[in-house]
Amino acid sequence: MVTTVVVENLPLENKKGVKNMEAQLRNYLRIKQLKANIKVFLTINGFSVEEIKKISENPHQYQWKNFDYEGAPFGLKILSESQMRSAAKYAGGLFISLHSIKLKMKSRNIQKTVIDKAMEATDLYASTELKCAFPSFSWYVTSSLSGGVSANLQRSYMSDVDVHLPATWVKKVHDKGISRVKAGDGMRFIMNSQERRLSRINDDGIRAWSVVALKIKDKKPDIEAGWVMRYKTSDDAVLSYQKEFSRCESLLRRRIKDTVMRELMN
């Protein structure tokens, strides 16, 4: 079969992608809040464009500056020396924190590998496809380089089901247009696939994959092995899913015939 199905509790390291996304969200909110605080401080103290440029470019030096010169922010000029110093340290600290977070985020983005990007894409696209396939459930998706897949009923505050996929899911499933396939007894979400080259059906424009599929049975996730076939039409693609190869082919050919008849009737 395509891959060994492992249904077990996910190790913490497999949730790295989601944690990274949560960290980015926190950093974004922190940047937003720091900017808001900076804007208030600069406005109420009467910073000119030139003064804003100075503090932004060198906040460390600005923390120890005296504001007894012409053009200095009026809100700082009227304070006592100790009050002025406290205010300058506060303002400089805001800019230093802002620059630090931005630098950290920039560095993290630069260091992202092809694998990191593949895992992030898998977590994002798979979550979307699962929600479309089974809208009554909430999903928590993670991925890794291991070939195993899992689906665990959690019913936690984060999700109903935790799903783990290979980092290659986008390339092997999503990009092939077979993420979601309707079977005779409901939807299937394809967790992994391996294309099978068969000239008999390939010559008819049909592509086939042996797959690992997820379905919902008795309100619980259930993983099974099966087959997916796809036929590209001028408008869209015709798909079929069955656990047996011959039944999958028969279903696809019936659906192709139905599609052609509908196009002729319209």
C-alpha cells in the first residue's frame, strides 16, 4: 500500500508548524500594539517629522538625549530632567522592541527551507480542504517528513480531530486535484497517494492513484486504503473513489458518461 497508517497521539514536535504560525500571529499583534503606543507618544509630545526620523533610526542614543534645543518635542521640554529621561527611555524602548521583533521575523523568514514551506502549505491547504469536506468538524493539521498519517478524535478546545500528514501532501495530493473525492457513501479526504501508470486507462485520459483516505463514520474519523481516478474534461475534472480498483474504474466511467450526456443536453 502507499503508506503505513499510524493512528496514535501526535508527538509535540509534529506541531511545530502550527506553533510557528501562532508565534507569528503573536509577533504581528505585538508589532501592532507597539506601533499604537508609539503613535500616541509621538502625537501627544509634539514630535516633528525630523524628530520621528531621529528616534526611529537611533532609539538607543535618543534615550540619553537632552531636549533643550530648538525644535525639540514640546512635551518633553516642559518636563523635569528626571521625568524627561524616563519619557525618553520609554519611547526609545518602544522603538527598540519594535525593531527587535521585525528583525527576528525577517531572519526567520529568510531561514525557511523548502521543507518548512512545504509543511506550512500542507497545514494550510489541508485544513481548508478538510473543512470543506466535513464542515461539521473542526480540524487541527500538522505535517512532518515521516510517511505516516493519523487522525485522532480529540474534542478539545482546539479541534474535534487532530490530523497528521506527510509534508509532501501538497505535491502528491493537492496539486493533483484529488484532495476531496465523493464516494458512494460520502466524502473522502485523501491523506496520501501514489500514482499508478497503467496504459490501458491512461490511453483513455484517465489517471489512477492508490491512496490513503479519511472518512467520517459514526461521527468518528476512519482511515482506509482505496483508489482514486481522475478524468479531465474541458470544464472540470471527473473523479471517483472506491476501495477496489475495478469498482473505482466502473464508477468513473459512469460519471464520465453522465457528464457527457449533461453537456449534450445543455
